[in-house]
Amino acid sequence: MTAAPSPATGRELSNPPSDGISNLRFSNHSDHLLVSSWDKTVRLYDASDNVLRGEFVHGGPVLDCCFHDDSSGFSVSVDNTVRRLVFNHNKEDILGKHDAPVRCVEYSYAAGQLITGSWDKTLKCWDPRGASGQEHTLVGTYPQPERVYSLSLVGNRLVVATAGRHVNVYDLRNMSQPEQRRESSLKYQTRSVRCYPNGTGYALSSVEGRVAMEFFDPSDASQAKKYAFKCHRKLEAGRDIVYPVNAIAFHPIYGTFATGGCDGFVNVWDGNNKKRLYQYSKYPTSIAALSFSRDGRLLAVASSYTFEEGDKPHEPDAIYVRSVNEIEVKPKPKVYPNPPT
């Protein structure tokens, strides 16, 4: 007997959050998937077996989460707290607090530190190995020009995107001041920033249906390679309808990347060759978050209305896990015309 084929959107995980999904991330070690939500929960799933492994309930909506190891992670919340969650012992502790809701969190394996960005216009670094209590775990506090909207790490490099279209680039080994201070090349509010897996730059998305491809190297030659492109738009009755691009996820093997927009579509792009490789079937509502598994075989998709059109009836929040075909994500070699003989 053959198994029923997965629907075009992928396999839907059971026991999804009951409110908006703020982020989801695959583990670096397995097919475990960590999911944060506005329903005040952080959930750990086994995405392959479609099993909910654990759940923590917080004092306010959870805006982001990330893994520490395969069975523990960190979360940040509207209640201003930074938490460590140990699922196999059902244990949590508070590493510390910000003065306003904490929007994003990243764990650096290179530095052994946790980095959090808040709407209090600060970045904080924590040592989770320290004894419990903020005075033991807080490594440093770094003022930002505006509220922090998105963070991304590659190696020792940290990219911070804030309100006001500011972008700060830090070296985690010397956080005293940014290595580079930049302004987004996109005209409108930043939604997501993600570093290239090869460490040479980052992609930035905005509410205007555009993505910018940027490079760290300040040389003229490198800066000449940067560009921005339009995506997640449609022409309707002669009008260009523009959708925010909420999510960017890089494929760990090929370096191609997926974007998710409020149009309910996930597109896969080859940034080097400036072309779209694939568009998946439309999802029931906005794409709030995306994550590739460590080997690139799976793509987790959060189909979750992001209130870009205000409070209105919408499809239930759902998490889909789809198998990734090589043809969808592998760059196609450039075809050059035969030289004249």
C-alpha cells in the first residue's frame, strides 16, 4: 500500500498554536522544530514524526525563540523577559530582562553567548552558563539607534536591523561599537534580515515587497554587486498590489533562499544569478516565518495572519512541513552561448 501524497502545501503539524506564530526554527542537530507564538507559548515539535514534544507557557506573547541544543532553547517575550527553556526536564529560568518587549533572540555557538534585541532600543548579550540572575548572566548592553526588529548571525558577525531603516554590523569579539553603521537601501520598514551562509553579506526584506542583497566588504567592487528586487506583488485591475515580505530563510547546502510574504506565497530565489527558481502553491494566509532543516531536506512554513490589514476574519494559524526537492532549491548553471568559430 502506498502512502497518500502530501498536499501541495506540505504536511500540517498537529497541535498548532492558537494565535499568531511569531517564529519557527529547526534544530542544528535534528528535525526538532521550535515555535514561538502570540498565544504565550513556546512549543517543541518533532517535525518528522509530527509529535509535540513539549510546551512552555509565558506571561505574555512570545516574539521569538532559538535553540541552544537539541532539547533546550531560549525565548523572548512581550513581558520583557529572556528565558532559558529545558524541555527534557520541563524546567525554565529567567536569564534577565529588558525595559520593553524583547523582539528577537539569537544564540552564538562561536561566542557561547545569547544576543537579544528589544523595543527598548538596546541589544544585550548574555552568558547562559552563568548562575541564574541578571547580574551573573548579563555580559553587556549596547544602545541602538531605534527599536530592534531583526537579528542575524554568521560566525562572529552579527547584523542588527532596527526601526528607522538602520542596520548595524558587529563583530561579537568586540562589541564596543559597530563594525559598520548602515542605512537600509529599501525605502520602507525592515521586516527581516538574514546573513548569507557563506558569511559574505545579508539579505534584508521590507514591508514594500522588496528584498535587498547586501555585502559586508566595503570595497567599491563588492558594493557594486549589491542590488534589490521586487517580489510578493501582483497586478490587479491595473494596480500593483504590494505585500510585506515577512520571512527569509537560506538553504544550508546551496545558499539559495526562500521568502515568505503576506500574499501567502513562498518563493525560492537564486541570489547569485538573480532569478526565481520556484514558487510553492499558495498557503491559506500570510507567511509569518520560514526555516530549512539542517540538511535542507525540509522546509517549515508558518501560515499565520500577520494583521497587515487589521483585525478581520482569517484562516487558523498552521505549521506546514514540506519535503524539499533538489530541483526547487539547487542553482541552475548559467548557459553561455557558443563562442563564434
